[in-house]
Amino acid sequence: MTITVSRTATPGTAPADPTDPTDSVDGTLRHLSIGALDLEAGGHLPEVTLAYETWGELNADRSNAVLIEHALTGSTHVTRGGSDEDGWWEQLAGPGAPVDTSRFFVVSINIVGGCYGSTGPASPAPDGRPWGSRFPLVTLRDSTEAEARLADHLGIKSWYAVIGGSMGGARALEWAVSYPQRVERCGVISVGASSTAEQIAFAQAQTLAIRQDPDFQGGDYYSGAAPEAGLALARRIAHITYRSAHELDTRFGRRGQDPESPLQQATLGERGRYQVESYLDHQGSKLVQRFDANSYIAITESLMSHDICRGRGPLEDVLRDVTAKFFIATVDSDRLYFPAQSHELAGALPGTVPVHVISAPIGHDGFLTEIGQLDRELRAAFFEQP
């Protein structure tokens, strides 16, 4: 297997040594070719590139590495660095944060199938055309295998910790089960041991919204218009599950979007919008500007595949040989991944594993916005200096 590394340089910085994984600027996007990947569902990718970012310094014995896994449409940019753009989990990682980048070497990897630098449907296939509809199903188990190869390249035999929320939590859990000898601590936040039928149903509605867009062209749309309407609708559906009913009622209620009024219209074709509709429209428009529709499908299908018991047996048997110390957390108002799923996971782990609760009216997204509530608990469980 041939491994090559490239780096997206930040203006004004010296070029990195591609043979030295510690020679990088914090938050600078780098790329690693990990070779071919045979996939769980029977597919094959002849060449896979992973995009990743790092922060901090890897110590001499390479024992201080922390892997932070992004959620569904997240990127590798966990915290500031490189472009100095805000990171999406700065309450968790950064100077002085629980995952203190002055102590730990933090790694974040774009999932296979993504559109932030890793091989995905928009990437060129061997014939030079985008993979598009030909892109194979990549499960979270497949992604973990790919990430293990990147860890090998970095010389990381064992992660000090692997942490993620939502789909990132599912990825962290898959790491602990697939490679128990390589994960010392595992943080699983706002997700259970598998995707439930209801979660699969919500996901199917999102992927169908994209597939039924006339511009989707069966997934081979790269030479024409992108299926923006379908992707925006998928995001609207998803965002409803990310927020709680209380959050939506409190913020928007039944108010119209001024100066529009849904109740003052001559015909259905002239209808106005409620404020909550305007909010969802805005969320859909934002995602369209930064994400690929096929990648949305590919990653959503990966999350639908989430099941650490598949082919392995009952949950307690699967977790019996897991050696990592676990940190399990949930959001009390989450209506996508219910707190009961976190309790089920914790109850199946050996010993007594508490479930830490983020108390937030916002819903599922509280794992991102309110992770600071667990600052003390995270430090005590994983990151306090002896």
C-alpha cells in the first residue's frame, strides 16, 4: 500500500514535511492516501484519501493522541487554527478546554463519503468521472478501518481517547468495539448502540427528498445543476429532529414571518410563511452552500448502518471485551437519539457506567452547544492531570 500525504497550506506558513505527522500548523487541512478499501457491504474503493486536521504536539511515546469524530454534516475543523475560523466544538477542544491542545495531540478526520476532502461521491473514479451514483455503501465500520490506517501512519498505536457526539459518537463507539486494544477512553454522546427504526425512517425521508429532486439525475448531476431543492428539504427534515418542540415553540410559536402572513392570502400559491418555516428555509439554504447532496446521502446511509451488534451477537456480549473507559452522555430534551438509548448502552457495559445529562431545552443539538455543562465531569473522567 502506497501512502502519500498532501497539505493545504495556510498563507504565510512554512511548508510541512509530509513524512512527519507532527510537522503541521494547528487546524491545517492535510490529506492522506490510504490505498484500496474493501467494504463491508461488498463494494470496493480502489483508492481512498482521508482529509484530516491536527492540533497540538504528539509526544515522544505517542500516547497523548485524542480523536474527535464529527457529526453528520460536520467538518474536521473542531477548533481554531490554520484559517483561524471558529471550530464547531471549541467548548470541548482547544487551549485550556477539557481536551487541552497544549497537552494533547488532537486529530479530526473527515469521514469516507464526505465532501470536506475525503474520498466521496464527487471524487473522481478510476475512469476520471465523479463516482456519483456508482459510489458504494460505506458503513461506519468501514470508516473506522480507514481511520485506523491513518492512525498507523501517524504512529498512534492507541488513542488516549476517542470522542464524538451523534454520528461522531457512533463512530467513537465503533472504534472501541472494532479496535478495543487501540482505545483507552471512549466518549459517546447523544447516540445509542444502533440506529433505531424511527431514526432510519427519519433518515429515509431525508435521502428521498434529495433523490426525488429532478436535478438529482439518479446521482449523476455533476455536469449540470445540483439538486439544491432536495438537499435543502432534507436539511429541513433533519433540523426538526435536531431541535425540541419546546425550543421551536418558544422561539417561533405561531407567529408569521413579517411582513408575510400565512393567514392573509388570496390563493394557496400566494401563501406567506410562519417564522418557523422561515427558520427552516434558512437552515436548508445554509447547507446547500457548503455540502454535496450525494455526500449527504452517503453519510446518512452510513449512519443508518450503525449497529455495533451486527454480526457480533447480543449487546452485552459485544461489549464484554471492550477495554476502554467510557464516558456516556445524553441531552434530556433529545427527540432524535432518546436518553433511553444512552442508558441502554451504559447498562450493557461492564461495571457501573453513569450517564451524564446535558440539561437543555434545545434538543439534540445540545450536545454541540451545551457540552460545556459537562466540563467538570469530562475533566474528572478523562483529562485531569495526576
